[in-house]
Amino acid sequence: MRHYFSTDFKLGILGGGQLGKMLLQETRKFDIQTHVLDPSAEAPSRFACNHFEQGSLQDFDTVYNFGKKVDVLTFEIETINVDALEKLQAEGVTVYPSPQTLRVIQDKGIQKNFYTEKNIPTSPFSVYNDLKALKKDIKSRKIELPFVWKSTQGGYDGKGVKIVRKETDLQELPDTVCLAENLISFKNELAVIVVRNAEGQVKTYPVVEMEFHPEANQVEYVICPARISDKVAKRAREVAKNVSEAFEHVGLLAVELFQTEENEILVNEVAPRPHNSGHYSIEGSFTSQFENHLRAILNLPLGNTDSKVGAVMVNLVGAENHEGQVEYKHIAEILAMNGVTPHIYGKKITRPFRKMGHVTIINKDLSEARKIAEKVKGTIKVVSSP
């Protein structure tokens, strides 16, 4: 086995946001040397790593030159120059998840076609090169309103996604390569974190249920375990595992799912990295998603994914009409509540709906945890200093 702990081994992380920061808590626990690349001089990860570099994640030379300094390379964001990753891989740098996996996932059109090829259940869809082609199919009734419009590239946290209910909604859309997906009538939006190491050992975390903010289209609460039947939970974990094995993915894969009115499980989309839907695992699980990502990319035995206790995660996002130096109001009040742990990401500037942190509430009684989560949400405010 390779020696990673307290040695000259170097782990490179592309992206220095909050996911990188939380991953670095695990590398510090194991005394693994880390290099981080991020475009922002104010990146949350800059203090927690051994070496920080500021630079573009989309620039071939920047990513390539950074990757040549490390032994294993991973990432916490998908918008990376994949050509540079492929060249590094060809020259002997271990890159996990693989550039081949990332290339499929980066483009939602390619991702959806991949599910069809691999017989993975997903909502019916069509891919269009531009708005003109989409409008033509609407006119000829090949596409029925309403439907879900998605940009094939670059969408996240509700951006690049819109429900088209009437033809005039098309006027607000950019003229770009896009997907039109059937609007699914669903009971629940679920997610499963899958972890897989290079030897092919696979584990799934319990199914979580996601409650969304109606305006921002961002996850407001993540509830673990999801309030669903054992049969549906078993099926969701099976589907998520099948997705991971189809990708031959190494590391963490967050699989977002719909539970339809008929209790079918459909794959919505995936993220090949630690994910918002797994943050509860820091306090709630025997092994956090971040530690298991590290174990997987270093081809170490995977940790126990079971929950120690019921958990609800609340996203802390910037309040509307507030932009500027951040202030967390009433944080002492939530710290006084039982089982409540805030995580502050280290972003100095708040903007409306910007993810600034999260709070985990753990309790043996899940319904009690959900009540406390509501109280937390109503108490703490992420505002700009006057």
C-alpha cells in the first residue's frame, strides 16, 4: 500500500470552496499533504491546505501545471478543463473521479443519453442545439407544455433550469444547447450518496429527502433518513449503486432522484463529488461523506455509511436584499439549542441566496429534529453588516 500519512505524498484539490474546506478537515485529521487551486484569493480552503494557488480551473496550462505537482488529483466542482485532466492521467497522475466520468457528467445532454444507453430509469427528454429547434417541436406538438428546460452546460443550484409553462416563458431563456424534459409528477425529491473505491468496493448512504425553497430552487432542508417506505428506500439505493457502477466512478457520487406518484425511482442528475445532500453525515454518520471520498480516491477500505442518529440539515443562504460584508445574526441562540451544529463556510461577502453555511440538527426523534430545524431557519439570519 502507498504511504499517504505524514509523508511527501501530495493530494491536489481543484476548487477551494466550502466542499474543499470540509474535505481538508479530513486530510488534516490524517496528516495528508494538500495543494489547492482556486480562482479566488478569498477561497474558503486557502487556510486549511498546505499549499494554495490562485488560478483558473478552466485554463488548460494552469490545471496541467498544478496537476504535475501532485500524486493524486481530485475536485470539488465540475467546471474544470477536462483536456488537462486527460493529459495528466496519460502522464501518470492519478485523477479521481476520472476525466472520462467528468466529461459525461459535465454535459447534461450526454449524461441523459448515458442513462438511456445503460438502462437507468430517467424522465423522457429531447436534446436541442438551439431555441429555434425547440420552438419548432413545440409548434408541431412533439413537446407538450409544461416541460422542464435545462441548459446542458454549467447549471447548478437551480440556475440553468426553468419550468416552461407557456410559450412566452421561452423569451426569458438563453439561446443555447438545451434539454427539454417531461415534467414529472413526483411525491419526493430524494438523493443517495454512493462511494466507490478503485478496487470496486461500493457503499451507499441512507436515502435522504430534500425540501426545496420555492423561489430560489435551492435545497432548504435535507432529512436523513427520508420519510419513505423500506421498499422505496431499497430501490433508491439499488438505482444509485447501478449508476455508480455504470460510470465505473471512483470517489463520491451524489445521485439525485425522483420518487414518482407510482413509487417509481427516476434519476434526475448526478454530481461526482461531495454534495450538499451529504453534509448531514459530518455529525449524523459513522463516516462522513468527506472522509469516505478521501478513502475512495486513495483506494483505502471504505468507512461505515450508517447513520448514528436522525439528522436534518438546513442550508444557510444570504438573505434577500442583502449584499456586502456578512453578519450572522442570532447565531448564539441556535448554539443554545440541543443537537445543533453550525458550519460557516468562510465567505466574507453575502449575496441573496448565496450558500454561506449550513446547520446540522441531530436527534433520535427525526420529527423533533425537523421541528428544531424550522426553529433554526426562523432564528438565524445571514445579512450584510450595516
